[in-house]
Amino acid sequence: MPPRTRGGYTSTAPRRRPTGSERRRRVQLREVEPEHPRHDRDETEEVLEGAPGGPIDRCILRSFHKHVAAKIWLGEDRAPLKLVNHGAKLQLWDLDVERSRIYETVQRSGLAPLISCSHRVASRPMLSAFCERWQPETTTFHLPFGEMTITLDDVASILHIPITGSMISFSQPLRVDDANALLVELLGTTDVEASRETEQCRSPSVRLQWLRENFSTITDVSSDDDIDFATRAFLLHLVGCTLFADKSATSVGVVYLELFRDLSMVGSYAWGAACLAFMYRQLTTATRFEVRQLGGYLTLLQAWIYEHFPEMFSSPDMAYIESRPRALRWRPHVIPDSLQSLRERLDRLQISDVCWEPYVDHRAEHPFPDIAWFSGCIKCGLVVEPYHPERVLRQFGHIQTIPPRPFAPPRPDRSILLDQYWERWTDHVLIDHSRGRRCHYSGESVAEYMAWYDRISHRIVQPPHLRSGFTTDARSSLPSHTASTSDSRNARALRLLRHVISGGRQQSGDYFWGALNEAHSILAGSDETSASHSTPSPAPASHSTPSPATRPFFCPPTFVYPPPASVDPPPAAVDPHPSSPVAPPAPAAGPTASTTVYVRSKRKKKT
């Protein structure tokens, strides 16, 4: 082998790797051509750069370039998401009279309401349209008028499950061997059965069908150990179908089985907070353009939409009583509109279209929980998500101010600190100064809020050049009576009647009479508050206190309509193209009457 040459001298020693100091010296001695000054921004400045269609300032939505709304604005579309909904599977495992001991344990755990309140039907276009407005940095929905989110108060009212107690924590991901050991210890299976099941799932999980096949036949006459095994299996099946439904669509993680080791302590966990953190994470994952599926407890998300947007989506159940979970107040149905149509409807949303405080009638049975003011992180095992009530003050009946920047959640490995933070939640609720003043009217915000929100948010999802039908400019060019009058009157009358229907039979007869009279006046065009000859304009940045006549009727009213003294009949229709000359106006009946009567002339029949 010929000798190697190094730096002008000959050496027979093997070549060695240069040290770090030698490499640095070589870089200094290397001749480099002078570079021209570059005007490219660094990585931090690039994140803060505006995006087409907003946000102008990306100091809040730093990852918006990966968001599905950014792709939609650039012309790329995504089909409605595939939904993971197990509402029908819950009915396959019935806790009848022969399994009363299992049901009693489930009832003490605080999870029994999940058996009856789960929706069997979920609307793909509706949930997909709201998912496109979810922003991971703020954990809120960004709507045209501001932010909204699912709060702990919503979880407690809709599901009636505990939101206080110990956080659900796991120190590390569960391995397959540990999952097999848990199945043998807590469910009484054999090693072979446990290994076979986890191998079939290819993860530390078990199939929901496997749980039903092996434990649904156990009754009260079985041994105490078998009943405990069946109770744990049912609880694992229950949370796998509801609170922690993942995108596998058929299985549930064995890691949750550890929470049911001591059946007397199941009710001590904050199941509602864990469900909310899991739902936040599923919405965050679904905001990426390449994702095609949405997990989580979709009954919670769907019922939240029904509660806050009853005019657009809801179908109330007239037999509902307030002592039951609010999820049972609605009849779930599939929205017939397409995803693009729902995007455009959400783009046109205004403050008056929202019911900001839907649980006013529910407070007698379910008071407001103070923990809903908690500001910090909520978690579900290794899933940690920020919770920002200061960004949605209007949902608590307070004036919305410009919130502080959202905080990034800490690492999951700091679970002990998060658990201690949650256990002392009374020290971490919003103080009175941060809550601000109570609203004079629903949806009130400070004057500068909308100008700030317009800079940091992506308010409109559907691009103007891709909208169906008329655009805003084209609609404003139409005659006022075509573009505004009939649509506005019909919408106001339907809003009023829908609130009357959703109120049930508990309202007084005077309220029904007054509401019907006002709906008649709106449709007849005789109401003084209807802007019948002007095109609706977008909501201003700051709003003045509305009069009772313009208050949205689908929100709980603060007054009762008095019975009217008389009801005037609607004006008689006038034929714009009479077939024969009309008679002159009839003389007035009195000094103040001015009624015009038109009479058709009769033709004589030919003999």
C-alpha cells in the first residue's frame, strides 16, 4: 500500500479523524467569497409574518401555516372528517336488573350519566366546519366576532360528570408487557388470552368487542371477584366509547384500567377535566390538513354547538326536564347542508346569533362551578392542554377584554407539578379584576377588542372567490327589499318561534300570546324595530346596549310579554296588475281614518 501524503509530508500511519479545533482552524483559513447582504428574515421573524386572509400578526397563531384553514384559503379543500362515535355500541352492553350490583358501582363512580346521554348520530359537516376554526395555540374556536371554547362549566352541565378531584396522570406510556399484566391482575384473564388480544390490536389496547364478549354475561349471581372483573371491564368499555374514544375506532387503551383498580376511588377523579383535555388534543390534531378523522367524545362537542348556536343547528326535545344532563335536551340529527355551505354560514355569524349563557334555566338543578374560572393546564394522562377562561369571558357573562398571550403547556413528565397545581385550583382561578365587569347585554366586548382580534385571527375560512351564490358585494347591489327585508323578517320570526318551542310547556300563556303576536307583526312588516329597507351591515367593533325589542329571542328572556289589547289583521294583498280598472277610493269613515279599498269591476256575461 503506498504511503499517504498529509500536508506535504509522507506518512505510513493510518488516517485519523480531525479534531474539533482542527476543523475550526480549517474553516478560518478557508477562502470564502464575500456574501451580499441578505434580506431574508430569521426563523422567528418568519413565524410572525402575516398569512393570506389573516392573521396579519402571527404572534399568537404561530403554527397557522400548517392549519387546514390556511390550505383552504389557498384553494385546497378537505372532505368532511370521518367521525369516531360509539353511541350505538353502548346499547350493546345493558346493565339490567340482573346486573344491579355492577350498576350501583358505576353510579357511585359518577360516570353513569354517560350511559344515557351519548348521541348515536353525529353530523360530519357540522363538526368538520367547527374543527376548521379550532386554533391549537389558544385552544379556542376563532369565529368572526371573537373566540369561544368548551369550558369546564359546559362539561359539567352537558354531561353531569365530576370536574373536580384528582387529575388522571400516567408517569410514562404503557408497554405491551405491562398491559398484559394489568389484564391478568384486574380482569382475571390468562396470560395467553391477554397476549393474544394485545397482539391483535398491535398496541397495549383491547377491543371493545372483546370486552363485551367476555364480561357482559356476568350477573349478580356470579362470585364477588367475577363481579369486580366485570365492573372494571364495563367502566373501561364505557370510557373507551365516550370520554377517551380514540381514532382506532374499535379499541381502548389498557392504561385506563389502572384507574379502576380500587373501585371505591373511581369517583375521586376529575373525569370532566380529563375528557376536556382529551377533546382539546383531538381537535388540535384534526386541524392539520392531512388528518382525515376526528376522535374524542363527540357528544360533548355536538351538544355544545346545539347549546350555543340553537338557531342554526338545534332540534330540541320537548320532553326534556332540567334535572337531566343537557346533552339529552337535543335530538341529534345530520345537518343536510354541505361542508362548504356551513363554512359560509359560520363566516356570516354575528354576535346576536350566539346564546352566550345557555344554562340559566339549568342553574337551579346544577349551580355554576367555581372551578370553571381555573386558569392553567388540564391533563389526561400524558396529554396536557392549556385552559384559558380569560379568552372567553363572554361565555361567563362578562365583558370580553384583550386577553394576555396564551401560555405553552409544560412537558408531560412534569406531571407532579401539574397535579399539585390542579389540587390547589382555588389559588389559580381568575381574580375579580381579570374577570372584569358583567355584560350589559350578551356578547359585549371592549371597544378595542375587535381591532385587536382582526389582526391576530383568521376570521373568514371560505375564500371570497370560492363562495357559492352571491358574494357580499353582489348581494349589496340587489334591491333592498330583495336582499334584506324578507330574509331579515323570516329569520327574526323563526328565531322567536324556535325559542318558544324550545322553552317547552313550562312557560306562561301570556308569554305564548305575546310571542305569537310579535312574530305576526314581524312577518306583516308592522314592527317598528325592523330595518326593512336597509341591507344588513357587519357587526361593528363596539356595540351599544340593545333595546329589548332587538335582543335575540333564542336566548333566555329577561322579561315576559304582556298580552296585547288587540291584534290588527294583516294588510290586504294588492294585485299589482289588475285585470280591470279599479274603483276610486272609498270615503273615509271618520275624520282620522284613511283606508283605501280597491274593488274589481264585474264583466257582464254575453247572452
